[in-house]
Amino acid sequence: MADTVDTIVLQNNYPYYAVRLLSKSDGTGETNVVKVDRSTLVGSNGLEPKALDIVHCSGIVFGANHVALNWDAATDDEALILSGSFWFDYGGMAIPGLGPLRDPLSATNVGDILLTTSGMVANGGYCINLVLQLRDR
């Protein structure tokens, strides 16, 4: 058996891309699963965006130690560690002047958004709303 997961696209309107990530686990969890593939998106110049920056992340993680979101690279770049209920606004609405949480663009950057669960139990899961800003340069 495997975890039951779904990625639902909520918005795909440049420069924003929003998804809802859902999971109900059988206890096996997920490791470095691509949840947003940067190469499938199109920037304002008609090309693949250079980076996916996080503007907003909210939701709940239950029956797990935590869920990690990372930017894919040879050594993945940590974006967020999520546990319990959470709401993060990096778009500046909550704190004026605060911009998106930016992918650091390491030399080996792939830039996809990866998800890994830790300590997931049977019938645990997550519901994560993620709003990304596509960066062209």
C-alpha cells in the first residue's frame, strides 16, 4: 500500500502559481517527492522561470513529526519545516516590506519544490496551501 496524495493546481496566472498538497498516509510517508516541477511552468518571457519563490504557505500537518519543503539541488536548499497548524505570509501583506521567501539558487539548482515527511503514522497526513511566485531573473 502507499500514501494517498494529490496536488491540485489552484492558480496558474503569471507570476503566481498556487497548489494545494493533500496526503493521507498509510504510515510509509514520502521522501523528496517533486510537488511542483519548475520545468513545466512558463515565465513572462515564455521560458522556464529561473526560480520558484514562496509567497504564502498555510495548512495543517497531523500524525507526523513534520513535513519539510525544499528546493531541489545537489544538496537541497531548505525552504520550510511544517508541523501542526501554520500560516506564513511572505508576500508583505502581514509585514510590509517583506518579500517572498527566495530560492537561494545554489550552483546545482534544479529548483523544483520537494516534500519529505518525518515520523508519519497511519492515517496521518497534511493539507498544505502553497502560493509561489515565478522569478524570471
